[in-house]
Amino acid sequence: MVLDARGKEIALDAHIRYVDTGTIGKVVEVKTENDIEWVRIDKTDLWYRSKLVELLDEKDLKKKSFDDDNDDIDIESLKEKALDLENIELDSNVAEGGG
């Protein structure tokens, strides 16, 4: 049995987060070697010590793309925002210090 940093059991296909970098992935393999537990995740194809990862709940997982979202996307609104950003005038006198 492989446990995460909080003592929860990690199963194959579970989603985990590497605490140091925030890397998230699905567990594709687990092993114990020299009394150290390891998990390998699909995203990086790297092995992580199980004590340095945390098991994620479904609510912790973020959507990966717009395609995963069932809400309609307002393309025209996005285009207007992009145009507004293009039309911003940059001037060196805009933000002067008070000193």
C-alpha cells in the first residue's frame, strides 16, 4: 500500500499533485524500492516519492480546456477585449512618482 503525504492510500488512476512544484497527473504505476514508495504520473512520465505528493479529489482538478466546459463562450466579447488591449496608449509620463 502506497501512501501520500497525508497518509491517504494512492491507487492506480488516482490524480495527485507533487507538492514542491504543483505538477498534477494521473498515477500510472506504483512501486516500493528500498523501503521507499514511488508513484509515476502520466503528465511527466517521472517517478515521485509518495510522501511528496498529495491525493486530489475531483473538486481539486481544474478543467484543462474550453472544450471541457459546457458553458457558451462569447467570442465577440473576447475579440473586444483583445482590441481594447491593442488600443492602449503607452506613455512614459502616465505613471510618474511623487518624489
